[in-house]
Amino acid sequence: MSSSGGTNSVVGRTFLSVDEGISIFNNEKIRSFFIDGSWYLSPDRDGRHEYEKGPRIPGALFFDIDDVASKGMDLNPKNLPHMMPSKVSMHTTIILMTHF
């Protein structure tokens, strides 16, 4: 972030530092969310269960890629798991998650 504490330096960036994220999250003029997308290949861990059990960042939302993964012959003809959702599906999911 800029030394003035503005957000212009983070607009359009994919990744932020922890400090930048916390600063934006704490800024009441900016609606922002932490999204926990924890996912593990190992059956010994379950990202959703760990999110629900906590601890977690207060107000953090959980995102499960398998809930929105591309499915069906037109989007995923080989029926592979965990495939990137379509742009529309991802956009819709984020809108629905954050408008409460």
C-alpha cells in the first residue's frame, strides 16, 4: 500500500501482503472479505471441517472449489475433479457469498 494508506496500489492486483489485506479489511470505507479456500488432497484433512472448527479470521467466508468446479460434458468432458469453474460460475459464487 502507499504510505498514505490508500488502496490505489492494490487495485487490480491478484495478491496482497498480509499487512495490506488487514489494512483494507479494517478500513470501514471498503467492503472486503477474507475467503478461506483451504483444500487438501490427503483424506486426513478436511478444509471445510477445519474452517468450521476454527480458529479462523472473524467474518472469514469459506470457499469450496468442488462446490463450483466445472462439471458436465460440455465444461469437463473427461469428468476430472476440482476443475476451474467458468468465469460466470465463479463470479456468481463470489457475489452470492458476499452479499448477505
